Amino acid sequence: MKKHNFSAGPCVLPQEVLKKASEAVINFNGLDLSLIEISHRSKDFIDVMENARSLAIELLGLEGKGYKALFLQGGASLEFLMVPYNLLEKKAAYLNTGTWSSKAIKEAKVLGEVVEVASSKDANFNYIPKGYSIPADADYFHCTSNNTIFGTQIKDFPETNVPLVCDMSSDIFSRQLDFSKFGLIYAGAQKNMGPAGTTLVVIKEDILGKVSRSIPSMLDYKVHLDKDSMFNTPAVFAVYVSMLTLQWLKDLGGIAAIEKINEEKASLVYNEIDRNPLFKGFAATEDRSSMNVTFNLTDEAHKEAFDALWKGAGINGLNGHRSVGGYRASMYNALSVESAKVLVETMQELEKKVG
Amino acid sequence: MKKHNFSAGPCVLPQEVLKKASEAVINFNGLDLSLIEISHRSKDFIDVMENARSLAIELLGLEGKGYKALFLQGGASLEFLMVPYNLLEKKAAYLNTGTWSSKAIKEAKVLGEVVEVASSKDANFNYIPKGYSIPADADYFHCTSNNTIFGTQIKDFPETNVPLVCDMSSDIFSRQLDFSKFGLIYAGAQKNMGPAGTTLVVIKEDILGKVSRSIPSMLDYKVHLDKDSMFNTPAVFAVYVSMLTLQWLKDLGGIAAIEKINEEKASLVYNEIDRNPLFKGFAATEDRSSMNVTFNLTDEAHKEAFDALWKGAGINGLNGHRSVGGYRASMYNALSVESAKVLVETMQELEKKVG
């Protein structure tokens, strides 16, 4: 049965990418060896790493602008620590828009002073704070572009003279932004890029080298940059699948092309939430995420019926996070418009059944 | 053409493991979803993680002895840092047997005093130092059980009252040891366990909680233990393949069974090195590794002929590391006795040809 995978992450990946990845596990590049049993120092794998790095820079429109890409390990969670280790000398400014921001703030506090410029905790993070000011003497400003759990997304990033650091784990490569506004962008692969196990870090090199602490090798961006992202054995399979997904995106027409598809999916589902009296959205309308749509039933009595409908339609991963409850439709790049339509149909079927 | 994969790591894995891994990338557990596109919080993946953790403890004979297993990210290189972060209060003792020990020492020095109890650097690490003493007031003693680059292996571990910490990246699960002598064992997966991207850490829980520094979450073993190795999204694919390989080893008869096979392979190749006048071993005889056999031609003039012979026989990954030169035959668990025989035959063919 065809599945419609709305999982929040790890999540849906393009079928052609999965097919190539599966083949490479048996025989990679016609070597009669598996991708995962060759040396990471072999030419075949170095090509994969270099290709993945340059595709990331190209797709973000950052060629020739002083940026380099790394594929590290440890997920965004390790970046929560690496960012302050490399950038926090005296004081850092953080915007708190949910669980992931809060975790980033917690780790930064181990290393220095953190100013929380604003928070939407007062309303269970259902909106993005606006109108806050960033201290001019902050070493950097950190924000989370998209909040998977609460379904909110920053639409306008602040203008500031301090380096802008952004956790884009759940919406990188999904929409057009001026990425050159950012000093550092990081993203766990397991949403729009590949399997869990690697983290893309895009760094404007000139923001480094300004802290006085000694940085352990594995936490030092400069060490990884100097070694072309091969300081130690990388997560070979995860990097390879990320490369395939970035190539798939490029072939599709890049971020501009996928943004249109993502907008179409988001419109379909949000329009239905707003139209159908059985449903209500969780996030503030102007801050709604195009990646993670959070919504509830207006009457919990229909839960059993709705759950039966979407499960029966082959939908996977629609349950909301325990912090919000209800439902969450995660619609990352590889989710088809068809899957979004199937979800809308089940919502309409519920209305016919109980309305 | 059938390949004989002597790569030093990432390296040969069992064919049946590769086949199952390849299938799971398309359809995992009959879910009609890929292993790499389901939630790591799903029951299907939690079962994988728990199975991998308990197989590791079982195979090492550590059940009921106060140990727990973690599958983390960052390779042994991140463990070089995590070990002192969690265990080094005042002073740690390290044995220096090569490149990896040296790197571990370098990272520990960022956090405290390091006593190098002995080193074999004087002879390009071609032997394992013996007869050293470990300070009784050290917080722990750290060693590297097997040195991939130099082809040496610790046969007898020291008796000491301080916690024994060992980097077993390249020989874990290859030979029988009393693993309950160790307080902490870590190993990058990419030799005897699985693909690059996950690190097995086996911890005797009572050695933790004795340092006064505040430990960042991702570097804190206790945080990972409390979350059953799922503090953040784990490297799903690498953990799954590790689980398959550990199951393969259990089905084969465990470490006792593979040890016999590893001894047979090592004997075949070392006997030929000692017999054949065209070759000489690099490592001191009593410290020879059963995993990585380092050797040279006695006359470099035969290099071209030998290289053509082994490449023609389908052998992969035989070139030595630049620090040693010559050749290195890495014979991890999944390398067949047949492959070792093929290598010996090429060495004998060279003798016939030029002898």
C-alpha cells in the first residue's frame, strides 16, 4: 500500500534517492564493493563529500561569498554546543521560539552570558516574537528558523550588525531566503536532506577566530574546515544520501522550484483547516510554518473517527508532539502534493461523516 | 569480480548484513517505508536500538555486571574528548602506542593533567611498551587496544586499581578478553561492527559522577544513559547495521567463534611473511595485531610486480598508511579465511616470479 509519510523527522525522502542509496549499499560506483565498506579516504568517497559540500553552497546561492559547508556528526544538538564554543566570548543573544531554541540556550549558558531577547513561551510557543532588539555588543544572535513541534516559522529575519546564527534543521532548502545574511547556518540532515547522522554546517569563515578559549579539536569549526570536513571518519552513508537528495533538488530546479511545491502543499492543508469547522490551527496565522502544520480537532469526540480515516488512507506520522497534542502534518520537500491532497480528503471525509 | 577487501576502515562487512541493510533502505520491517524515513521514536526503531545495546553487552559477557551500552555519534575522536570531560578531575594516565593514543592525549590535555606512562614513539610505534607503572592517584588509565596504522595490539592489559579506559575501535568483538576489567570501552563502528557514523560506548556506571565540572549535555555520558541512548536523534542507519552485524556474530557463535577464524587468518599471513624472503613484518613479533598486518617488501624493486599481482587477484585496500609505508592487510571479523589465502597466494606467486 502506498504510504503518505507525514513523519516529523526522520522523514520522507525522494523515492529515487532511496533506490540509489539501497543499490550503493550493495555495489557503489560499480566497484563491486559496498559504499559502507570502502575507505573514506578513497577517491570515490572524497568525490561524494566534495560534491555534497559544493551542492549545498550552490543551492543556497552562496558561491563566491566566503562560505564553506561541512558535514559533521552529532546533529543540531552538538551544534548547540559548538556555536558558543567557537563564537561566544562575552555575551550572546538568543531568540526563544520553542523546545530547540531552549535547548540551544541551555548549552550556550555553560560557556558564557546569554541574553534571551524575546520568548513566546507565554503562549506555548504558538507565535514568533517580533519587535525585539538585539544588543549591539552581542557576539552573535541565534534563532531557530522553523519550530517543528509548534509549527511556527520565522518569515522575516532581523536586521543586525552582529553575526546571525540560525538553526535551520527543519526548513533548510525549502524556501528562498537571502542566505548571505547569515554568518552560520546549521541543520541536522534528517528533514530536507537525508538520513539522521550528519549535520550540515555552512560558515562564513570570517566570523571565526574571535574567541580566546582553547577549543577541543572535534568542536572546532576551523579544524573541520582545514580538513575539508574529513578531520575524522565522516558518517559516510548519511553524507552520500544527503548528496543524492541535494542533486535531486538541483535537478528539480533548486529552492525556487521546491518552494512553489511547498507553498501549494501548505495552502491546501491550511485552507482546509480554516474552512473545515471540525479543525482549528495551533500556530498564529502569520507565523504558520510551511513545513509543519499543527492543528487540533474542535471536538475531541471525533478523534477515533478521524484517526481511523487517515490511517486507512495510508497516512503515517500524523500524531502531534506531546507538548502540543492534536495533529502535526510535516510536509518536507520530498512529500508529494498528492499526499497533501490525501490528507485534505480525509479531513473532508470526516466532515461528511460527522458534520 | 569477487573482491577481497583488506581496507583499514571503513571496511568489509558480512554480505548478508549488507543485503538486509540494502533492503531496509527501501522497505523496513514490512512497513512500506524506508528505515531512514521513519521516526526514531517509533517502536520499530526503538527495538533496533535496544537490541543493538543488549547484543553488545551480551557478546562482551557483561550482562548483570553493572554495564550499559550507548550508540553515540562523533567516532572515537569525540570520545577522546568525552572521556576526560566525564572522568578527568585532576590527573589522567595515558599509554601512547601511536597516532590514535596521541590524539586522545592531546584532547585530554585541554581539560587537565596528563601523565604519559610510556610511549613507543622512539621506534615509530612498532611495539607495545611494557613494565610501566600507573600512578595510584590517577583518575583513570587510558590505552588503545589495537593500533591500525602500526599493526600492534595489546595482549596483556595492566592490573591497576584505577578505572581502565580503552579505545577498542579496531579490535572490539574480535578476541576474548575479560571485558569486566574495563571501566569504559569505546569503539567507532566502522571496523568490526558497522558503517561509519556511530560509536559504541560501554560504561560501568559506577565510574561516573566523580568530576566537579559542568558537562555540556551532548558530552555527558549520564545524559545519554538516562535517555537510553536517544537523547537526540541517533544515527539510525549506522545503529541498524551495527545491530545486524552483532546479530550475525552471535549467530556465528560469538567472540569465541570469530576469534578462532581471526587467529587462522593472522597465522596464514604472518607465517607467510616470516617464511617468504621477499617480505618482512613491521611490528615487533610479540605485539603483532591479529587485525592489521603491517609488512614491507625486503626489496622495493619488486613493488610494481607485487602491486600488479594483488590488484589482479581482486584485493582491495592493501596499501600501507603513509606513517609506515609498505602494506597493511586489515583482516577484520567479516574478512573470510579465503581472502587471507588469496593474499598469501599472491605473496607466493611473487616469490615464484622473482625468487
